[in-house]
Amino acid sequence: MKVKDLNLTENVIKETFDDDRKIVSLVKVGDLKINCDVNQESDIFITSDGDFIYLGFQQENFTEEELARYIELAEEIYEEYSQDISIYILCPKSIDICVREFEIYSEASFTIKLACIDEDPCEILLNGIKNKIKTNGKPSEEDLKALAKLHEWCRKEDKHYYLMEYLKILNKKYY
């Protein structure tokens, strides 16, 4: 991920979750030595303090099951790396948050925050990638991987739209 992209991510995290820590690098969830049931293509950022920040998108209702998966992610990362983790989740206002806010007792040091936004997180991601393509002339490997997953991350009624957008971008000759 380029410095410009890290800066954009930092700004989203700062403005949405009031966290102004400096991000120094990124790692894919699937590359960590953990065995949890969260989106393996999601990104985890490492801060200058060595802490982890997970930034994810939630398209379905946020239930106890979803919360449990994020708690398990936090506990596994803390157990394996002994580092704090902040889990930040963007979701559209159209979903239901089915759990209330409360303190979670754990040996691990973590925070989980949700932010409901007016826009669909998948649309934000798609538009960001389209803008990067306009600027750079072609999609990066990470962009293509994210685009390939959008139709899985989105609401059921939007699957066709995101699949079509992915195929349109793939069909252009960038290479």
C-alpha cells in the first residue's frame, strides 16, 4: 500500500473514530498467525506504537455472532502478538445494530467501535478504487483483490451491481 493510501486510511480513522495514531504499514488478516472467522481479505494496519488497527466494513445486521467474531479476532491477535488492537467497523445506517454497548471482560487489550455512515461502505471502497485508477492509470493488485470481494461484502440486493463493476474494470486493458 502506498503512503498516499495509508494517509487516506489514517484520515478516515481519525475523522470517523477519533484515533490519530500514525499508521506505518499494513498486513492482510490472512497473513497473520491467527485462526479466526473474520474476513481474511481485510486489512490490519500497524501503528508507529506497534499496535494493530483493523478497519472493516459491515453490510449485514450487527449481531451477537458478529461481535463474538471480532472479540475472537482481538483475543487471538493479542495472544499471538501481545499488542493492543482497535477494531473499527464502518456500516451503512440501513443495518440494525442488534447488540448494545457494554464492557467486554477479557485478558486481551482491545477496543471495538462501529460507525454508521450515510454512504454504503462498498460504494465508498469502489469509488476510491475508481479514483485511484483514474490517477494511476491502472488498478493495483490490492485494488483488484478488493474489487473481487465487493460482491461478497455487499448487501444481497447489490451483488449484481458490484460484480458488474468488477468485471467492467477487469475488462479494460491496463496491462
